[in-house]
Amino acid sequence: MERIADFFRGVAREMRKTSWPKREELVKSTITVMVTVVIMMVFFAIIDLGFSELIRLVIE
């Protein structure tokens, strides 16, 4: 039981050392991630449609 308590004390100590991002930095990072995800989603959707059409042409 003591080991578990030591673990959580260590976690609390490390959390106090952590430097958390400011709100502005967090918003910019979140927007960057969301834009990147949307771009990748569109890219893979286009690739998927292209391969689907290619396979459809080969099968017919």
C-alpha cells in the first residue's frame, strides 16, 4: 500500500514541475491539429475514390 502512495506522491511532484501551455498557445495548437486532420481526411478520401474508380474500371 505504501508503494501506491509513493507513486501518487511522485506523480503530484512531477505535475507541479510541468509547464502547461497558455490559452493562446493551446488554441493555436488545437486549430493546427484540426486543420491538419481535415486536410489529411480530404486527401485520403480523394485517394480512396480514385482507387475505387480504378478497381471498378478493371473489374468491368
